[in-house]
Amino acid sequence: AWLAAQSSLVTSSLSTDAIMGSTAPFTPEIHSLRGHAGQIEAAATMRQLLEGSVIRESHREGDTRVQDPYCIRCQPQVTGAAMDVLRQAGRTLEIEANAATDNPLVLRSTGEIVSGGNFHAEPVGFAADMMALAISEIGAIAQRRIALMVDPVLSFDLPAFLTPKPGLNSGYMIAEVTSAALMSENKHLATPCVTDSTPTSANQEDHVSMAA
């Protein structure tokens, strides 16, 4: 999941250059004013990756566009938010990996054997759902970047479907259609499961996490 977030920053930067997007939205002060750690980190990474770009320098003057679409302009906000969510999920899973979750538990301090509820996987269920949501959103904004690049109305001087002979050659049209299908599937897979508790065992297990 973390590799997906890091890879997305690379593809985000490449996409920004490909459509001759502005790097102004990655200005440090913008992100420090909001204060989210992931957003600040994402913007910093993109600035570093785009530093010294010849393509960027080529359109600083005379570019008639006012602002880029959200899928370019808001990349630090979206990917950064996903990074924050993944970090939070990671902390939860680290705690869980080192936790005592048996039932009953033997308390060494008192010698008692106590039945409790540490086996309940609600923290893990939330973490799993959060990770799915974050990865799905990383994919969703990536799909919009792909759609942007193949659309001659939006892509600023790129050929339709990224082919020199649009119409005769479909270029990357099917690649974009495939990405749209994958984005739709991700939406279904990211539907939270932790809210879907079904009582079992004659209502003894009357609230479960569905974490698995």
C-alpha cells in the first residue's frame, strides 16, 4: 500500500509534466498553511521530482490556462491524505501485532484468569477498510490523469489518445477504458466491511468486526 502511494507521486509528477501543468500548486507555503503532514510531504516530493524540468520552463510565459484540473492541481491533497490514512492504519496494525488478544487472559500481576474482548478485531477492521479507501482514491485520481492525457479537449497540445494518427489509430483509448473499469472495481472493493456486522452463535457473538 505504501509503495502504491510513493509510486503515485512519481506518476503524478510525470503526468504534470506531460500535460504541461503548473507547479505553482506545489508551493510549500500552500501546504504548510493547511498543516497535514502527508500533503506537505507529497508536495515536497513532487517539487523535487519536477525540479529543473525543461518542459516546465518551456511554458512559463504565454500559457493561456488559468488553472489545471483537480487531478493535477490537487494531487498533494489527495495522495497526501491517503498517505496519512495509510500511516494511521500502519500504527494500528503495529500495535495489534504486538498485542495480547487471547481469551481468556492470564494476568500475571494478580494471577487471575479473565475473560474479555481483546479478540475483537474492530481496530484491524477499521485499518483494513481505511487502507482500501486510501488505495482506491490513489487509483481514482490516477485514472482521471489518464483520462485527461488522452482527451485533446483537455490535454493542452497532446494528440488525441496520444497517437499521431487519431481516428485511424486508437492509441491509448483502450488503456484508458481499462483504467476506468479498474477504478469502478476498486470502488466496490473499497466499500467498508466493518459496518456490516451480522450476529452469530445464538447472538453471543452479536457484534463482529468483519475484519477478515
